[in-house]
Amino acid sequence: MKLSGKRFSLSVLACLVFIQAFSQTATTGDNLPTDYLTPAFHAGRRQALRDLMPANSVAVIFAYPERVFSKDVNYVYHPNPDLYYFSGYKEPNAVLLIFKDMQADGDSSYNELFFVQHRDAAQEQWTGKRLGAAGVKAKLGFKRVYDGEAFAKFPLDLKKYSAIIYDALPDDISNDPSAGGLKSLTTVFKDKGEIKDVDKGVLADLNLISKYGTPQNLQRILAYIGPKLNTSLYQGNPLIKELVAKPDSATLVDVKAKMEAEYAGIAQFDNLTSALRSIKTAEELVLLKKSVQLSSIAHAEAMRAVTPNMSERELEGIMLYVHKKYGAEDEGYGPIVGAGGNGCILHYEENDATKLNNQLVLMDVGAMYHGYSADVTRTFPANGKFTDEQKAIYQIIYDAQEEVFKLCKEGVPYSDLEAKTREILSSRLIQLGIIKDANDVGIYYPHGVSHYLGLDVHDKGAYNGVSLKAGMVITVEPGIYIPAGSACDKKWWNIGVRIEDDVLIGKDSGTVLSADAPRKWQDVEKTIAEKSFFDGVNLPVLK
């Protein structure tokens, strides 16, 4: 980030330095958390990747680009989770190469190369210290580390490898002309490996079709990406054109096979990293459990603190304070705090209603602790008491969760979780007269019941044809949303309920990690009636 000192206030500088203290390994001083993942963990993950890689292959992992927040100020940098997973490195402008086999280099050899951003005293004064090549060697345990500028001249012919395994390259990198910038690094990579350009958005949608597409949901997926299909990028892609022209099961199989062949390196990267990251190690579980527990405690405190006169944003702030009190660096996603009809918007993030009033409040907020994201949702009445209608919908969600929890064990097909959820929700909504046919359950339950959790809130992992394995961490999150104007009795309008818990899969049963957030409606009402340590907080009135 290049900033003008004349425009850059001391207050903003102080904020940046504070943020940097949590986001970079090379901060000064010893007053830092002691529970980060160790270099030995990251080295073990690199070896685990090598064990899965095909012969004579190389995996290439780039840092994420920086993103502009406003003019000459960037968003707080979030590292590429894959690069962090395999290295512990949390800075931009870097590329890591992991080789399946040892590579001869004169009298020495190597099986990994790391090119990182160089030290820069002027920049570090503004945004915090960088590790540089020497710091990566000393703190992260790598042996062959170079400044990024050296990548272009490094004697490396990627074309000689049978497989180049890499993630889709970002296509919105800033035009930084420096030799060590991400733009230069990716350009050099494409030259060394003769890698063809492909639009990342098109590739993401092809990957969506490849990973999740079935004959049953293909039309739904095409409808989801429908607005893009008329653009030149999509019309120019032969695989998408083929699928749109004849969207049947035979074409789907053909397109998936062609994608595997044409984008083999990208598909391999996704498959291999998903296989590793979907099963959490003991070291990861320590951090993930802490992230989920502190998030759950925050949800319980929000229940104690809630009042009808509170705003959505104030309730969000209470949770975020608790997160920071326990040392969480950030949230894993934009906090969702929706009262009444706002709770029926799945990814409502404005949180700008000034009064909760006597409505249900849906809070989907999860902390991010040392890179690992929680994902916890609770729904509760701002005035402390559920109405009969709210309670009826809430109980359906609770009961569905209880049944799905029973399936959260090794060997159960992942698809069974969704089937059980839809079975329960549809039958109960029919009983209440909200729908007449089980096929209409999607009107009020428009999402899936589960996803993987970890370094990404929607973490890597396969779904189709996959059974649960011990060590996976998943969400269980049934929900019903009945916005005003729905085709049912008005007494149900503006009721949105989701309960979401994070579950560690075991051999014989699952463990609910988010148990510190009350779930039963009776326990929710009891918790709301308790005193909060936020009670009595009075700030001066703004003039």
C-alpha cells in the first residue's frame, strides 16, 4: 500500500500499526499470542500434500492480492488460506512451489522454493514489519527462500513436469510494475509453465457445475448463473455453451470430463487441498474449538443484553466486543443481525435497523481466531418471549437439528443430512398449513443444511458421493424464512428462524462444539432474562 504522508493521519497510522500487530508474524516485541500453528505443523502439511501428488509434479500457490477499501487505503489483508495452511506466511506478493520429488541443484537439492516480498524500511514504517527472505527462513523454517524479484531469473523450467498443480489465478491483480509484485509473479509463472489464461469467474462457475452439479439440480445451477450467460466471456466458453444448449445428464457427464482434462492442474489442486483441509488435525482443532466456543459465549451474552430498544448494529457490537476480549482477530464473514423481516434475508449484512422492537432477531455471527472461522447462528425474541407462532417454527428447526445431529458420524453419506432435513421441515410445514406439498419446502428453506468449516467459513471439501469422516468439522443449519407477502396465513409473516451449530465428526457420533450458545427455546428465554455485563452501560448523548 503506497500512501501519501501528507494525507495519512496519525490516528489512521496508529490503527494500521495495531492491525498489523495481529496480521504479521514479524511484529516487534514478545507480548504476542503463543498458540499460533507451528512451523512443524505447516511442514507436515506440505509433506502430506507431496504424499498425494502424482509423480514428477509441482504445486504452485500464490498469495492473495491486496484489495482497495477506499482510494489509497486497503482492506486489512487476509492471507490465502491455502498458502497459510502450507507455510504460515501471511503477507502478500509471494509464491510457494512444492515439488513431489527432490530437485537436484549442483551439490545440493531442494523440494520446495519460496519467493516472498522483500524487506522495505519505508513501507514497513507505515504498515508494519515484513518477514523478508531471512525472516521466513528463521521463523517459518524454510531453507530455500528468495525475494520475489528473483523468480523471473531462477533456472526453473516448469514445462518439464508431468503435472503443474495450481489454483485459479486471480484476474484482478493491480498493475504493480515491480518485479516482486503479484502481477509479475503470476506472469512469470504463466511463461515458465505455458499456462493459458482463463477468466476466474467462468472457472468458478464451471467448478460449481463440476463439484455440485447433478441431473436433479442442474437447472437450478444454470438459473443461478443465468444472468452471466449472455456475456461474451460465457458465450465464448465451449463447455458452458455445450451445457446450455443441451442441459441433460449425458451432457453434464461430458462437460465434467472435459473440464477435468482441460483444467487438470486446477482440478487437481482443488481435489488435493480439499482432501487435506476437510480433515482437521489435532493442532487445528485446538484453534477451531476456541473460535467456536468464544463465538458461542458471545451469542449467549447477546441474548442477555438484548432489549427491544436496541439497534441491530448495537447488538452486533456486543458480540464483536466479546470476540475481541477473547483475542479473535476478526469475524469469519460479515455479521448478520436481522430483526423481523430482515431475518428472512439469508445474507443480510446492513444491520441498520434502529430498533429491534418485539421481533425475532436472527444472529449469524462467527469469530475468526488465528485464521479459523466459527459459524454460529441463534434466533431469539428481543422482548424475551416467543409468540406461539415463533415458537412453532423454532421448534421445527430445533427438532430437525436434533435428528441431523444423530447422523453426524463417520460413514454416513453427506447427502443424508440434507435428505433428513427436507423430510422433517416439509412434513412439519404441511402440518402447520404453510405448504401443501413436500416439494414446496424450498420456498421457505432455500439453502442447504451443512458445509465444511475451517480456514474458510465455507471450507474446502467434497460433497457429491462423499461420506462423513472422523475429523471433519461441519455446520448443521436448518432454517425457515417466511417474509411478508408469502402465500400462507399472515400470522407467519416476517418469521425467520435459523439455528446453526458447528459439529466435529467422530467415529460413532458427532460433538457439538457450539454448545455454549443456548438452543432450546426454554433455555433461550431463560438466558435473555439473566443479567448481562453490558447492562447499565451509558454513553454520552451525541450532540
